[in-house]
Amino acid sequence: MADTQKVTPLRPRRACPECGQPSARETYPFCSKRCKDVDLNRWLNGAYTIPGPTTDDADEQE
């Protein structure tokens, strides 16, 4: 007889960061390849930025 224990997923399902649909296992954390590609395109075009320390022109001249 097979053991019918419930399998616990390794990571919880969450909403796709692009459209809000449930994420898919193959494209986690996105729901589809399309949403994954949209996010990648935003990174490549510079739409997402990571803030860094500000530099003053006076500091650069010294």
C-alpha cells in the first residue's frame, strides 16, 4: 500500500511580481516565460536601479 502523506513544497507559492497570477514551478517566481522576459527586459534597459552612494563634483576634483 502506498503511503498517502501530504508532500510539503520546498518553497511557498507566491504571486507573480509582474501580473499577480500564481507563480509556476518552471518560471519561479514568475507565472510564465512572458512575465520572466518582461522583467529581464526592464533590467537590461536600466528601468531598475540600485541606489548607491552619491558623489559630489567637488569630491571628484580633489
